[in-house]
Amino acid sequence: MHNPFVVIALAGLAAWLFGAAWYTVFSAPWQRAHGLPPCPEGEQRKMPLTPLAVCLVGEVVMAAVVYQTLDHLGVVGAGFGAIAGLTLGVGLLATSTVINHQFLQKPLAATAIDAAHWTLVVVIQGAIVGALV
């Protein structure tokens, strides 16, 4: 078995980097869905550091929960870990995102982008944890 702290850190960091790529790709539709004005041509919004740091810490905490869950269930292998992550992601994260967005009256596009992101975060974490446990 690998060092759980290293596995958790890798899974958290991988999920965080995935989120950076995800929201780079979907930044324009996500901003439109939330009613944010578009950036002037050739410019990007400066991302505040505090939310990025909070997100990294949160994703490491999520990775620790995924690690504990998969370890206690005896899930081994990247494929089985990804499937377990998909189950957790759809069953817990996507559903809570959909519910919260409904109460906030967010557009479907914002809900789809956010729910898919959080589901894929746990799929990635599950695959990494499953491969390294």
C-alpha cells in the first residue's frame, strides 16, 4: 500500500488542476449563465487567490473522503475507483448541485457545467485512489 497522505495529495491536486482546465474551457458559457459581462477582447478576468486556495484545500479533503471510502469498501484498481467515483459524484455531488441551483434559480447551463465538473472531480480522485491503494 502506498502512503495515504501522498495518494490523497495527488488525488486532490489532480482534481484541482482538472477544475482549472475545465473552467478555462467552459469559462465563457459559465460566465454567461451567471450573468457576468464578457471580458474585453484579449483580456481575462484575474482569478482571486483565496477561492483558488479554498478550492485546493476542499479538494484535498474530498480526496481524503474518497480514499477512506474506497479503502473501507476494498475498491482496488483505477477502473473500479473511477466507477465508484462516478457513483459518488452523481449520487451526492451532482444531485446537491442541481438542488442548490434550483433554489438559486440558476440557468440549466450553469447547473450542467458545475454538476459535471464535481462529478468528474470524484471520478478522477477515485481512479487515482483506486490505482494507488
